[in-house]
Amino acid sequence: MDYGNYFQFFLSLIFIIGLIFAFSLIAKKLGLGNGPAITGNKLKRLQIKEVRPLDAKRKVIIVQCDNKEHIILVGGTNDLLIDSIPCGTSSNQAATQEDVINFRKQDENSGV
């Protein structure tokens, strides 16, 4: 086999990879990919504020949706919504809400 065949094979491979890349870009623009179509709407309702790993499987995520922040535990066997607070609360108000949650948990455990 001469080098002309190898060169032709290499050019065909580059051409096919380029076609796959071009079709994937067209599919993304048309909304055929994994996510929704890019519409140009700059108003985003959902944001991931912070992600903290707890161990190899679980993470705590703070997600903001509209005017609320949600603390979510993901991974393991199931996902769990830990808390939801309004975005405009200060750290003192958040601490007060945390105290209320802890108080409720103590009431549940005591059987009241």
C-alpha cells in the first residue's frame, strides 16, 4: 500500500469528523440536543448559586429560582429538599428560620 491511500483515508476521516461536528451544531441551534433551544431570552429563572460536596456521592446545592433559594441534598439513593428561604433575607433572618426548623425537629422527637 502506498502513501496515497493513507493520505486519502486520513482526509476522509477528517471530512467525516467535520460533518459530525457541523450536524451537532445545527442540531443544537434547532433545539434537537439535550437542552432546550437557545431562544435569545436573557431572563433566566433558575441559577445554581453554590455546590459543596459532602462525600464521594452526595452534594449540597443552593439553587435560586425566582425570589427563593432552595438548599438541596443530591446523590445517594434519593434527593432531599432541605430548606427554602426568600432571597432577600439577611443572615440573622436565615439563622432565625434555622432555629425554628431545629425547634420543630425537637418537638417531633419529643412526641409533643
